Amino acid sequence: MGASGAQVVIIGAGVVGASVAYHLALRGCTDVLILEKEEAEVSGSTARSAAGVRHQFSMATNILLSRYSIERLRHFTEETGGYAELRQVGYLFLVNDADTWKEYTATAALQRDLGVRVELLSPEDAARFVPQMVTDDLVGATFGPDDGYCDPYGIAMGYLRAAQRMGVRIQRTTAASGFVIQGGQVRGVQTSQGPVGCEVVVNSAGPWAGEVAALAGLNVPVRPYRRNVYMTTPFPQIPGRIPLTIDVGSGFYMRHEGDSILMGGSNPAEPSSYNTTVDWEWFNNVLEQGLARFPILEQACLAEQQCWAGLYEITPDNNPILGRHPSLDGYVDASGFSGHGIMHSPASGMLIAEEILDGRAHTINIDELRISRFSGVAAHTERNII
């Protein structure tokens, strides 16, 4: 459509928008324009992620998204030329409640049925991963050896640069301010730099996806929530490379970041906001939860300048919203990942490309992730949330 438009316009140059652009271009659809409101791409939630990558979900669709995506991340450099820095150190879920343990054992069986490696561990077996772990109250643990963490910035930039080499364009400092709609069909996007014509628009605006959708008169229930990440100074008292370890009862998690320990935990009482300043008051709660399970952390020192906060884009059922919107032709959702956008970006980009070019995503069935789930039939909630 020329300089003022494209066949497909993608709103948001984070990891999901980048993956969609890459997978469209890979299929031969290179008339793609990414709109990014900031001065630089990959400067929002993607760059502020805790970077976890796991197969251990409670819903089959999410497990399939992980299985596909993690395999792609294993071959990321040879396929895209970028760097995922995938470190498969594993995920360790520590469970101290009998009913929760029943859920985790059932989902472990589902994960195994879908070809995922997962082990059920006794508290004693789990204790070998972290020195001086308190296990008196634990019922058991699950360990996924193929889980781990990655480099979100490297993945997003890898997809973007590969997409650009194939002809995709990026327009920075360009915020979406409205939609051009004619006869129930998207015809373009109004922006801070003027109108941009298109046939299809993909809303991958992350925490801002709900606001972007509202510009088109659509109710897309994606809301921003702050998540804090705290870092220690180098901490040799926990040697080696521990799994990304989650104390399910409290929500506390930690992993290595270089020679330091990265840790966090969600504040369920915090309201939705776009606040990305570090919450130091909440750190006291996180530390208290961490010390209760891992008293060795009492010897650690906080690296205040290396701590940060970012935004999760959360939906009511903690699942992404993917696919065409039934109320507006040419509008496609790719948001609401609820903390799973990095790890599910390879599969999501591939599936949204199928949705646009083939009329429907087909490699993985995404019907239970479509926005229609919020009208009438009760949605399935993803329970394995951190």
C-alpha cells in the first residue's frame, strides 16, 4: 500500500508483534508495517520480563504453545540469526498443600501425555537443588528439566531484524490514536503521525492492548499490572545453576542471573496501573516469603540499582486473546499473555500468521483462546500462574 500504509499493520514492536511480523514475512507476506509508540522498539514489557520459559501449564493449549515455542527457541540462531540464550535449567514447583498437590499431579499427567518431560519429586528430592531449603511442610514438587529462562530482548530483536531483512518496516514514535473503519471492516489506523491504510491490523500492544482495542470500539479485557523483579549482588552461597524455583504457596520465585539471584512475587492486592517504579515496600513481603523457604537468602545483599519493575498484560482467565475479532473484520488480537508472552511468542507469531494468511490458525487449535470465550460459555482459567 506504499509508504502511508501496508497490507498488515502491527501495533506494538515487542516480542509478540516482532514474532507476528517475522512469521508473516516468512510466509511471503512482507508488506507489513509495525507501529511503535516509543522511540525504540523492544523498550516496554519485553525488556522488563523475568524471562521464564516453561512447559508446566495446566491447560493443554498452553502446553502445546510451550512445546512448539521452546523447540523453536532451541534453534533460534540457526532459524533467525538472532540469539535466544535459552538456558534449560528447569522449573521447580514446591507445593505445600494437599489439594494443590492433587492438581499438580494431574497436570503433570497431562503434560506427560502431551510429550513433556516432568518429574514428581518428594520434598527430600526437591531439597537437593537449593542449600538449606525448608521442606517440613512440603507435600511434593514437580520438576521440568526442559524449562528454564531466556533473553527476551535477544528474541524480540532477532525476530525484528530477520523480518526487516525480508522487507518488514518499523515506524517508531508513532502511537495509534484511532481506527479507520468502513462497513464493519478495518481500513486503516489513525496515528500520531497521520493515517496509515491497511487491510488487517494486529493488536499486539501488550499492556496497552485494551486501550488500543477501545479505539476501535471493542471491549478487549487486557489490563496492566506491575510486577517487580529484585536482584542480589553476586551470591556464591547458592552454587551452580538452580532451576527457576517457585514456592507455590507464597508465590515467591527465584533463579540465577549470572552470579546473582533474581527473585520476585506478585502482589495480588495491587490494582491495575501503568506504574513501573520499583515497589520497595512490597520487597519486604517478597523477602519474608523467600526467607521462610530459603533461609540461606539472609546472607544475600540487595543490588538496588539492578532491580526493576515491568508490566504484565493480564486477562480475567490468565490466558492470551488470540485471533480475529468477530465484531470487526480485519482486526486481530495478539495480546493478554498474562506473563507468558516471551515463552509463547514463537507459536503465537506462527498462529497469527496462519490466522491472517490461511483464514484460521491450524497448527494448534486456538479456539479456547479467542475473545468469544468471554461471552456466554465459561472460560478455562490457567491455574499454573506465577
